[in-house]
Amino acid sequence: HGLIGRRVDVRLTYRAVEIFFDHKRIACHIRSSQRAGHITVNKHMPKSHQRYANTTPHTLRKEAAKVGSNTAIFIERLLSDRPHPEQGYRSAQGVLSLARRYESDRLELACERALIINALSYSSVANILKSGLDQAPPASEAVKPAPPHGNIRGKNYYQ
């Protein structure tokens, strides 16, 4: 990844792909026989990508289930709402890391609230926890209907 944008020489053989920079071999990979397939060597990836290289949706779901059912559902939706589950890894790990900063019970309530309002992102859960909305009563209990009054026309008036 350190040579992105630089000109390199590539030698292709039936079994291998070799990459040269300034006449020095910098990488050698076994060639994939699978059509449109790829092979990635972890140490050739940027450090930020290496962190997620061994993560699987199963491990994220398992870790979320330890926190609680709402967290597990939230992580499941976070991964399944993306074209590729890998696109949700960073957000999922961020949400799970909130359990270290806040209690697991609070994270569970925050995920429940995020699911109710359909806010499926790390920042939504983090903001719910920061503002303390996880400990506030649900919106349906907090808002009471207006008392009956002669000046209130109601929904039938606007038909």
C-alpha cells in the first residue's frame, strides 16, 4: 500500500505474481486460479485495514450477544443493511467498544432506542449514550396527548 500511485513492474507466471520496484522484488503472491477472485496478504494491507482483516460477521454477532439481545439485533441490522458486511465492521466494532466506556446495560438500552428510531449508525448510539437518552423514558411515554378543548379541531376537520 505504500507504493500506491507509483510505477511498478509486474511479472506474471502461471503460478505466481511478482511485483518489482526499482528492480527489487517487493512482493510475490500465489496466483489465484479462480476467475475474478483475489488473494490478500494481511501484511501488505494498510494498518487500519489489518485490524479488521480477521474479523467475521459471526465474531461480531457473538460479541454483541454477550452484551444483550438489542445490541445483537442492532449489530445484525448494521451488517445486513450494507451491500457487503465488511463495510459495517468498523461501525460494529465501534458500537461494541462503547461497552468499555459505558455499562453494558446502558449500551443495551441505547441500541434499543436506536432500533426504535431506525438510527443504525455508531454515531447515533454514541450520541444517545452521551446525552443520556438511554435512561430517559421512551418517546411514547414522554409525550402526553393534549387535553380536550373547544378550540382544537381534531383530525376530522382536515378531511
